[in-house]
Amino acid sequence: MLTIRGARVIDPSAGLDQICDIAIENGIIAGFYNGGGEIIDASGLICAPGLVDMHVHLREPGYTHKETIETGCRAAAAGGVTSLLAMPNTRPVADTPEIVRWILQKAAGQPCRVYTAAAITRGLAGEDLTDFAALKKAGAIALTDDGRPVLTAALMRKASIHAAQLGLPITAHCEELTLAKGGLMNEGENSRRFGISGIPRSAEDVAVAREILLAENEGVPVHIAHVSTRGSVQLIREAKRRGVKVTAETAPHYFTLTDDMLATRNANFRMNPPLGDESDRLAVIEGLRDGTLDVIATDHAPHAPEEKADFASAPNGVIGLETSLAVGITTLVEPGLLSFTELIRKMSAAPASILGIPAGTLKPGAPADLVLFHPTEQWTVSPPYHSKSINTPFEGMTLTGRVKMTLLGGNIVYKK
Ligand SMILES: [Zn+2]
């Protein structure tokens, strides 16, 4: 028996926000009472369900100089994340049952529960569909070609219908490559001023519109990854009003940073899709506030320092597991844009529900996966990080809210 004593317990899945004790027995939440046993004094802290990050690049197999399953899971634990969905753009690509099983085996016993998405098309090449049924049987819980769009609408239509038949969520990386081609940042006033090649917003908007229309016509669900433009927020909002089964996520950098940061020519501000301008940032925040955007996920994308050294040739992506909660608190909760309950819902119960995994709740009987954090403590983002990589766009920023402890199945997997 273990008792967490005196925390402000916020569980959006149960409509709970009150100071109480939590009893944990055999790795399971027993109830909201003092069960005795070992006591963790959590007065002054918020206790929430362990976070669920449905967009993480763990890089293993194949790119272990950037991250490994182990270092990625340690970064997750340090950020209060207790369940994550690993993206399949590894080397080899997670497009066969063997690779899916290999990843899941390697992830057993890590300080975070690892779920894996499998590729929609073989080798992410956008041509032939993978064997969805076999991948599901091997343990994959979602499908995506993330990093690349599914090239043709016909193939995406076929994939969505088949995925829906099997009950597998499908995540769309929305990028029209013929429009995005060659761009390094958002196209606009800043790209012209900085002399950096731009990517028009339409590269994302056109692709989001396609996925919405395909889902609408077939009556099947689709999840839109990393929403970054004002146009896609509006498309998703209108689609939801029409009853389209669309869900969507955004990432902390899109509601916190803008393309002004590209003036530095620091490749840690380069990701795909690129940072938008202030109108996009505000639209993303409005989308989070009115429920258009269901989920906050990091798109944690580690790259080695030498890969990120040259602005123009650097690969896209930033790390985010260790900062997502604090960035959410700093940008959204502190200024009163979102309540703690809503922030936590978008980082736990909402993604758990889309993925259909037993997470994101503190209801008695659930696994005792939880995060304890100080809601007002400030800290400055600086190395060392638990991730193997250091490509964070938040370095040097002072954030509010600090993870103090993460429990996975009742075991302490991170302690500050
Ligand atoms: Zn993507």
C-alpha cells in the first residue's frame, strides 16, 4: 500500500478537482482515501493522471544516435508522460509485425508505457498498403505515415476505410508536398525579410481539407497531426460542426512560438509543419479553447547536435517530452486561457480515448500512472536533458510548473 497525501487531485475523466489522498495498492488506484502504508507527502502539488503523448519519435531501431527507446522513455518520465505512441518512421520502418513486436519487446520495463503506431504504406513510400490486420495482431494500436503524407487521396481513402473496419485510429500528417517543396519556414513577411524560402500555409490546409472530405464521405474517423495554421483550425472546426469524425492535435511550440524566432537562423526553430505567425498561434489557442483541437502532443523529434548545426541542411523537428506540461501551464493556464483541468484533459484523457488505451484516468481500478507537479514553481530550460538530444526550441525560457514525481503502475519512475 502507498498513499499520496494532500495533493490537489485533478482528474478530468472523473470531473475531480479537490484536495484529497490517493491510496494505491498493487500498482492500481484503490481510491481517494488514506490507505496507510508508505506515505508520499504531496501537499502544495497537483496530482494528475500520467500524461499521454500520442506523437513521439523514439528513433529506435535505426537512429539510436538521436534517441533510443530507453532515453526517450526517461525523457517521458521526466516530463510526467506515462504512456506514449511511438511513430513508425524508424529504420527499418515499423511496417511489419516483426518490427512492431521488436519495438514492443524492447520497450518492456521502461519508465513509460510504449504503444506503437505502424506505417500505413510499406516503407512509408506511399504506394502499397501494409497488412493492417497483421500489424494490429502484433500489437500496433494506430496507423500513420507520419513524417510524410499518404501521397494519393485514393490510397488514403482505402486506408481509412480498412483502418475503420479494424478499429485502428489513423493519424494524418497533412502536407501537400508540391506546395511545401524546398521551404524552410512559414511563407510570409518574415520569410521575405529573413531571405529564407517559405512554405505556404496552403501546404497544410489543402491536405487537412482532403483528409476531412475523405473521412466525411466515407463516415470514418481521422486524426489530424500537429495542426499549425489558422486555416486548418477553421477547417477542423467547421468539419466538427458538420459531424465529421475528425479529431486533432497541436504541439506546444505552435501555441507558444512564432516564425519571428527564425530570425536567429537556429535550426532548433525548424520543424514540420513550420512555426506560423502570430495569427496562426492565436488561432491554435482559440482552437484549444473551443474544443476544435482535442489533444496536445509533443511531436518529440530528436536530432543530434551535428545534424542541427547547419540551418539550411538540418532535418526538421524538436524535442518536447520534458517541457510539454510546463509550456502548457506557462502559455495557456497562467494567462487564464485554459484551466488546469482542460490542459490536463488534452494531455491525458483525450488522447487516451482516441487511442483506446487504459490511461489518462485516476478512477479506482485504473493503473496508478500519475504525475505530481508544482503548479507555480519556475525553472529555466537548460541542459542536461534526459533525452539523448538537445534540440529544444524552449532552451533559455523560464517556465512555470515543474514535474516533481512520476509514478508508473505505482512505482516511482522519476523524482526531482
Ligand atoms: Zn508529422
